[in-house]
Amino acid sequence: MNITEFPAEYFIKLDGQDFLVGRLSINKMNSSYWVEIDIVTKESKKIFAHVGNLYNTADLDEAVNRSVEMLAKYVKPKN
């Protein structure tokens, strides 16, 4: 992943959701990255649920991958 300007936002489609998307807000601080993970409304981008934060990750790709995993665990149906 090649991001040159921060903060950067990425939106992730959520299966079975017509009005909500996952949002990763990626920031860089010195030589590490941190990500705020939220579920937001598609239209207004207002926060529906705060999933969590990921701090102090040295690699951008790792930060994104771990954030997607956190989002997936949050939205996974509970049996």
C-alpha cells in the first residue's frame, strides 16, 4: 500500500449491510502508524459504532491487515 498523505481513510464494504460501511482512519506518527476503526453510515459517514484503535505498528500493510481483522471479528455473527 502506498499512502503519501495522512490522515488517510479507507472504507470497507460490510456484507449484508446496505447503510453501513467499515472505516479505517490511518495516521502516521514518527515512524509508526495508528488506525482508528469504526463502522459508519454510508451517506453521512457518522459513526455508528467504534470498533477500536490499533497503535504503534511499524509497517503500514500490517496496520491495515490487523485493522481489517479487528473489524471482521467485530461484525462476525455471534453464534
